[in-house]
Amino acid sequence: MKNDQVDDHRILALTVASQRMGYVVLEGSNFLVEWGCQDLRHLSHQKQLEKACKTMAWYLPDLIVLEDVQMAGCRKGAASRRLVTDIRKEAVRRRIGITFVSRLEVRRHFADQGGANKDLVARIVCNHLPELIRLLPEPRRTWQPEQHCMPVFEAASMAIVCRQKA
């Protein structure tokens, strides 16, 4: 896909993490349409997939960006991998373009800008998409759980990498 095609289309980046689904919707080169984090706890796999499908139906993206869960070194659990695989199948069924971005690609991309961990990557993402600054949590301590909104930053980082590599 050429860069001008990515710049002119609506991109939906989805990430599944710890029973949450984070997403961002971008139009053009840097216009953030919407973002959010949906709680998937206590939902069956089918209900989780329905939530993802409703997100696709609501925003009508031209391209969906998903984490490459087939990549060696992917640390997603079996349930998250299965959900991502089923989201991909649904996107194919709906004839929505799909691209995959691995966590390694994200780390490499943001390492050049000082993004050594998720917290620092989230801060860099806010430089690209300042609307997300209000969601930016304090840096996590080792003993603390990940903040609820971190999947939004993961999705945004994947969208940024997708635009750069297109």
C-alpha cells in the first residue's frame, strides 16, 4: 500500500491485552477521530469478537492494523491470539484491508526516539497525537499493574508504525 493511500484513508488500529481491547481511529496523516479501551473481562470469546465487530461497523475503516501474533516472540496468550485471528477473519469477510505490525517493529521504531519501554513509547505517541495526553498515566512501577488505558497507546503506536512503513 502506498503512503498516499494510507494518508487518505481511515485506519482502525486494534490491540488486545489483558482482557481489554484498545483502539484508535485515524484519518489522513495525523487526524485522531476516536480512541478508547473496552473491557472484555467476563465476556465469552464470541461476545469479545462481537465488540470488535461493532467497532469495525461503527467506524467503517479502510484499513485495520492488528498486532502480528504469529511473529516469533509474541507474548500474547492463547485467548488473545485467537481473538486477533478471528478479528482478521472478520475483516477479510467484510473486505477491509489488513496490515500487521509486530511489537518488535514498534519497539525498533520508537527506540530511535528514546522509547525504551511502554511508558516512554506512550509519551512519544502523545507527541504525534496530542489528544491522548489526558490519558497518559504516570510511569508504572514494577509492582503496579498496567494502567487500564495502556492498550490505547499500544494501538496508537501500531498505527504510527503502520503509516511510517507504508
